[in-house]
Amino acid sequence: MYPFSYILTDEDYIAFNDHYMTKTKAGRQGLWMMRLLMPLISLLVLALLSILEEDRSFVLSMAVVLAALSVVWMCIAKRMLLSTVRQQLKKPNGPLQKAFSRSGVLTVDFSAGFVLDQTPMAEVKIPLTEITLVAVDNTAYYLYYAPNQAFLLPYRCFGSQGEIQQLYDTFRAVLGPEKVG
């Protein structure tokens, strides 16, 4: 397989985070923990108010308000996390800038049984057999080599739909159908 060269965009990184939060076990667990944060804090506040023997009507009204806030929080938690990713990407020297290279062309090469990821700042070489999951999304392949780390291979770097399908078939043949999906 020949090397693929492309430039990752902010939208690629956001799409990866969205995929990670909704399609991987570790991502779904993290998102659920985030969603349960407000209800747990609400229960602690209500328990504290009950222990302090506050007025019953005040505790009841706080319970209603905190329940409403918890429902809203659970509904918008994913959007808030993706918004935080967008904000971090805009910071010139933020933590995501070090992990996410937009400083030049990224090259991913599948040769001699390895996945070679080269950027102007670093090089990562991982045996193809250590890819734990090839996730297929509507915009990219995500080649996971750790629970929260993957090589991103956007479909726009392919010449045709046939090349996308050919790489998919190669992944299934080399890694097995249980790792490709």
C-alpha cells in the first residue's frame, strides 16, 4: 500500500473525538461519567442540606431545580465536550496543539507490516498487528492502537471510492473481520 499524505483539519480532530465518545467503549464510559457528574453533585448538595436540617420547602425546591439542571446537563454534556475541544484547538500554545499537528503534511504509510505516521514534529511506527480496531466512519478510517489513540485517515486523501474499498478489504484480510467495522 502506498503512503497517504494529507493535512489534518480541526474538523478531522473534532470528528475523531465525536466518534471516540460515541462509538468506543472507553469513550462511552467517559461520556457517561461526564453526564452523571451533575446528578451526583446534586445528590450531595441535597444530602448536605438535609443533614443541616434546612427548611423542608427549601430542600424540596432545590431538589426540583437541581433535577432540572441535571436533565439539561445530561442532554448537553457531549456538545459541551466537543465545544471544549474546539476552544482548545484555537489556543495557539494549548495542550491540543502539541498532540495534534497542523503544522504540515501528515504521511501514513503501510509498508513492511507497519503503520508509519510521520509529521514534521514526530514519527510513530507501530506494527500493523498492534492495531486493535479499524473503525469505519462516514468521513475517515480510525486505526486505534490504544483505547483513546488512533491514526486518522480521512477519505479525502484517497483518489477514488475504489481505493477506500481496497484499503478496507486489505484491513479485513490482514487484521481479521472482527477488528474492522
